[in-house]
Amino acid sequence: MLRYILALLLFTSVSYGFNKAKSFQMMLAIINIERVKEGASPLTFSPELSEAAQYHDDEMAKYGYYNHQSQVNDDRVYDRVLGLCNTLFVYVSGENMDLIQSADASYKEKEYAKITMDSLIGSPDHLENMVNPLWNYVGMGYAKGKPPNYVKGLPYGYYTTHVFACVTGKIIEVQKKKIQGVIYVFVVVEEIDGYIPNSYVSILDPYYQNSTADVDRYPQYGTWGFYFPYVGTGIYTVRCADSYVMINVK
């Protein structure tokens, strides 16, 4: 996470006034137009998924490679989503990437968005991924750096990553409480698309011990929750049906 923050600060300092958020809004609008054409629901923009997208773009721009699999630690998109999106229950995720290799030192937001989306829509595989009805959220990243293969006169590489996911819940509160001398972790989850589990969750604690916790349902508030014993600081991997989240409990 520290490496991600440092890379983001570095990118911000050399962004040439480029408004990344404005380009993302344009690309989201185009994605949702294509999805509606195919009968799929529009996507919601996710800052959490954008962390995973931005992390990958920063790494590719820094090391000059272009691949869905990290050339630093072999992570793929689902690894990055689980590792960085610690508030989202994710059932499945996917990724579209684009690279502009250019002589231009900077782009305007609209120009960059159009070039990128024309490239993605023009690729049958990328378009199919973009309009997949499984997805309900998308995050986006952008980074400028060295291209993977230097071509004379084209010294700049503009990396774009779109991370798609089927998100089934969003954690809105994690709190430790002591009850009769025992510390528990209480988790409150906002329902997504009306999904509220009706059974239990499985938990793998930092010491790789498995346990289960019953789900408490609060449909009148659009939330559900669960609690489990606190065994120490670290990552607790929680499974709900076939969705996962890694909660960092301090």
C-alpha cells in the first residue's frame, strides 16, 4: 500500500494538469452506453476498484511492461482486488487494459478518453468483457511512463486499466468490542443489488485458523452483519457464499 501511495504521488507531480477524473467520467459514460446496447445494467464507479487499477498502471509505467500479470510479484487482477479493496465482497473480477505509445508529451482529457475507448471497443474480446452482465462496478487507473518497447520518436507510454467486478457487499463499519472479557470484531455490510445472505460466513484468521459466524440480517436498513473473536492484528479473509473480502483488523 505504501508503494502504491508513493507511486500515486509521483504520478500526480508529473501529470501536466491532466484531469484524470474527467476522463474517467467520459469513459464510464461510453462503457455504460455500450452495456445498455447489449441489455446489461450500467456500472457504478468504484474508488476501491480504482485503487487496484491505479496500482497496476503505476507499476507497468514504472517498470515498462504491459501485461495483465504483474512482472514484479506475479499478481493478477483478482489478487490486486482482494489485496487492495478491503471493504468489498467480490464474487469475480476482470480487467481491460490499453496502452497508447505516443510522441505527445500530454493529452487532453477528451482526446485521451476517445483514443482509449475506440481501441477497447474495437477489440471484440475487450468489448465482450466490457458488457459482461456479471459486472456491477468498475474502477479505473491511468499512468504515464516509459513504454514496454521503445520505438524511436514514440517515447511516452500511457497506460489505462479498467477493473470490473461483481460486488455483493460493501463493508461500512468494522469495530472491536469487549464482551465478558472477550474481544470480538463486529462487521456491518451494506447490501448491494438487494443481496443479503441468509446463513453464515467463513473466516480465516491471521493464524490460518478457520471459523464460521452467523449472519444477522437487517433488510429494513439495507445492511447485514456478523462478528467473530479477535485473535490479533492482521488480515482476516472472509467468505460469504462465493464472495471474498480481506479485512485488515488492527
